[in-house]
Amino acid sequence: MKNLVLTLFVAAGLAACNREEKPVEPPKPAAPVAPQPAAAAKIDSAELMQAVFGAAYKTADKKAIATLAIDGGEMPHVMTAVANTQLPDGRVVLIVNGAVAADDGSNMASHADSGVLNVYLLQRAGDHWTVLQRQQNVAALGSEGFIGSVKWVTLAPGKPGFIVSNGGVWQGYAITHADIFELGANVRSLGGFNEASTNEGACGPAVDECWKVDGDISFAAETQQSGYNDIVVNFADKRYTVTEEKNGDFVEHVKSNTKASARYHFNGKEYDLASGANPVPDI
């Protein structure tokens, strides 16, 4: 038994001597990790709505019924939170959509009814929110009682703002308009422009021209001093016709697929077209 163990030990040693020993590579240094910005604390829209509307806010269906002055009178509106953001000074902006309400609190807005833009400014005070400013009935935007979507922007250093992309669809024709607002001492409208449109929903062999035009909005340093950044909109502009095959399928024939750009400059009151062209068709 001892001889057997000795024989195995010697064989293992010889095998080890015959193996080629490869040097162990030193561990590679870890790639530097770029510092990540701290994630902003998520703001609960329900808390903000509760602070703004108090007992009128119904947390069960995330709605609030309030009374807003519309066209010189008063009528109930269904109020829903659209977007919120925190400003550098810690204040929070809440944008709320107002739509005509039925007696039971449901949205009774028709296709032709715009939504009502309402803006509230709040600040955290201990364990609750304090409403600093209420700006109701700022503008009527969109259709079917909805103002549209909100994009937060910086109009210039120290000048926050937002763009509301709003519009509607009518018999297959759709259009989106970009309305620009500044968040100063008060919410101020700075004008707007057509952002996108299409007639795809109505496009067919009987239509002379079909189109789909989309705009991508960005900001650039102003070319002339105004105190506000310029707005640059890059458009993708597709024009085409449609024919119908014997089997009933529609075939698309592209007439043009082009790019265009428009630059808007603040003229002291609002943004207007300074160069380029806006190819978005009205409907």
C-alpha cells in the first residue's frame, strides 16, 4: 500500500514538471467609472394635487373637481395632473389639465373642446406642501378636453419654461402645435408654431397628395441678442400618393422624402421665424 501511494505521488510530481508553467497576468485595473448624477427624488403628483385641491381631490380615481372661471362664468372642470418638475431653487411646478365636467364629475368634453392649462407653484414645508401660486385658465389648448404633452425646457440661463405639444385628429387629418411658455413671476406665453401634421388617416387613391411631417425641437445659442435661446426645429417631410392593387391592397409611391429646418428667434414678445421654413401643412 505504501509503495502504491509513493508511486502515485512520484507520477503526479513528474506530470507537474512536464507541464508548461504560464506566468499569471496581473489583474487589469478597473476602467474608471464616470460619476453618475444623483437621481432626483420622484415627486408624487397625488401629493401635489391634494395640496392644491384639498378635499376636492379624489385619490381613488386620481381626479379633482374644481370650479374655474371660463369665459367670464364659472363651471365645474375635471382636473388631472399632466406633469411636474422641480426648479433649481427647490420650488415645484405642477401642470394640471382642466376639462368640462358633467354633473357626476366625468369628462364631458367634446371633440371640439380644448383643454384648459393650469399651472401651480408649490414648495415643500416640512412634511407637507405649500401652494405658493395658482395660475388657472392660462390657455385653452388641444382638443377633446386635453391640452397635450409637456416638455420642460430652459429658455435661457435662469429662465425655465415648457412647451406644450397639442392638437387633434379630424377625419384622418392630424396636427400638432408647439406652444411655448416661460415660468417667470407669472406664466407667460411666448408664441408657438406648427410642429407636425399628417393626413395618413385619410390617405387613399382619391387623395392627390399624402404627407407626414414631423418636427424635432432643440435649442441653440441666439444669433442676435434677445436674452433667450433660439429654437431650432428639424423636420422630416414625406410626400406620397397611394394606388390600389387588384387585390385591394394600397401601394405607396413616394414623391419626396426631404429634410428641412426652421430657426425661431425671440423678438421681445414671442418667438417668430428668423430663417429657414416650416413645411408643416395646416389642416
